[in-house]
Amino acid sequence: MYIPYGPDSFRGWGFVMQAKSERFELRLDSEILDKIDGWRSDQRDVPSRSEAVRRLVSAGLGRPEHTQLFHVTRFSVLCAAMTPGPKEKMSDAYAYAWQAGVYPEFNDTVRLHRPFAEQFDVPRDMVQELAKFLDDRWLKKEVPSFYEVEDYYDVRSGRGFWDRLKLVHTCRYMFLNGMFDEGCWDSLIVRGHHPTEASSIIRKFDRARDIFME
């Protein structure tokens, strides 16, 4: 089954009034600036350096009470996922997303994750970005191999947001959610063109084995 990715995925975005800010000057060395530039170039809207720093600081600090609530909610979701009962109560994809730290963007019928768009290791905007990239290539019948996805996001330089495990986890979430088709995933992890870790993308999800409490 293919879950379409389109304009409706961005409903709910809007502008809000922000509190008055204060001027604050900060000097950073070239290595850190390169990492910031790499991160912002991966964002859909390519923010300015100052805006990128603001977002990174906001995501890194967060509100302590919000972060604590996120972890409590995560623990509750994973406990529920491991409780015997009808599978329909919680999909494997949703349970895996909470386990792996991937924002479950494509599980709109559930609301528990919505207040925590930036608390997941892979936040909402990055899940959307990767899904759009794969969707565009899939529709053109040009699905890349996993190594090609790594090259696209310049993973090996370590300058951007994505790393190998984040890509694996996000792709596996989409696979478990029934997105795209078998041919897409076969192309992504074609023999000789993906690391060993990527083999887990299409592995059957076993809640007893794959869910664990840190």
C-alpha cells in the first residue's frame, strides 16, 4: 500500500506571534559554523545562520517539563505496545516510531505524539523531508540505493542532520507503515549497495525483541 505524500501533509502549519527578542552576539569557530551550514542546508526552507542557531538552541534546550513529559509518554506507549491485546490497538509502525525516536508523521489517527514534534530524535520536519525525497524518486521510478541516499544527504561528512542510523530508523518506520511498494524497498537495499544495518529496514517487527526500555 502506498501512503500519498502531498500538500495535505503540511496542514496545520502557520505563523504565530513571537515574544520580543533581545540582541545577542555570538562568535563561533569555522568548524562549528560549517556544521551549522550543513544542518541548515538540509532544511526545507534553508534558514539563515541566525535562524538556524535559534532553532538548534531551541531544540537542544527545550522546556524541561516538556522533555520529561515526552519520556513519560514514550514509556507509557511502549508499555501499551507490549501489553497483550488486539494488534489494531497500536500498529507496529507506531510502536516502532516511539521505540526508535522517529516522529510518527503518518499515523494521524493517533494523537499522543503531536505535542512532541521536536522531541523525537528524528523530528517531524525531517521525517517529512525524507518521505518527500523518496516519494519524488519513487514516482519517477528512480528509487536510489541506500548508499545513494547517504550520498544525497552527505552523511559521511557528518555535517548535516542525517546519520546512518537515523536514515535506517526513519526508512523502517515508513516500511512498517506500508508506504511505497515492495519494488521501492528492494531498490533501496539492493545487494552490495547498502550497509549491513540497512537490512533491518524490511525485517519483520517483533515487539518482544524490538521494544526495550532504556
